[in-house]
Amino acid sequence: MNERLKFLRKTLKLNQQEFSDKIGVSQSALTLMENGKRTIRDIYVTQMCHIFNVNETWLRTGQGEMFMASNTFSLDEQAKKSNLTDLEIRIMQSYMNLDRNIREKLMAELEAIFKPNHDETVATIEDNIDPEIETEVAAFRKELEAEKRGETLLASQKPERRESS
């Protein structure tokens, strides 16, 4: 396995310091591993496979392809390709940390917003507004606003000032 480790590093065009930094070992430890004077621990095998997309079977036995076929989506790679800002990355990370139910509700809202016929839907809803209900809503709004200002107002009355004590 030590020869494949060295071959992998050279294939990736990394010097020992760069490679060792990425897998979390000292350069001297990497040198010993490459020269067969130190056992390559499973944790470092796992690190190499994860970081460099290496086929673990190839690394351990020499059988199969050196690299795994890349058919997975990498948010880090996509963020780099799309030149995402730190804020955009934080938004994506925060979204992924949300509870599944909250994500589903959020997606339903976003789907409704970005639906191709969204403008037509809004126009249709606005066309179907009941004037009687709108009058009641406006009167209720006035009551609430008056209450907030400390006035007594019924929907059918004009404002009256409360006596202050």
C-alpha cells in the first residue's frame, strides 16, 4: 500500500507537505508511510479516500480504478463553480440544518412563488375579492388601529377620545 500512497500523491501533483496537511499527518509521518516504515492507519486511509475521492479497494489492494466515479453532488464544488458568497453558503447550510418538516413547508412556499403562472394566479385572486368582506376587513383594521391609539371605535362609529386619568 505504501507504493500506491506515493503514486497517489504524485498523481495528484502534491508535495509531501501539501498531501500530509490535507490528511492530517506530519510530513515526516507521511515519509515513513510512503517508505513502508510506518503502518498506514485506517483513519488516514479513510481521509485519503474521502478527500481525494480514492477507491479504497485500489488503495489497499491495487485492484480496480484509482479514483471513484464521481456521480455525487458536492455543495463545496458547486459553491466554487457558482462563485457563491459567504452569505449564500451560510443560507444553504442553514437550510440543510432545518427540521425536515420546516424544509418541506418552505419548499412549498418557494414552489408557489416561482411557479411559472404565479402572476396569473395573483391576478385571478385579486379579481375574485368580495367587496363586502373587504369593507368588513377595513372596518376591523380601523378598530384595531384606534385601539392601539387608545381610542374606542366601533366599526360603524366615528372615533371618540378616551378620557385620560
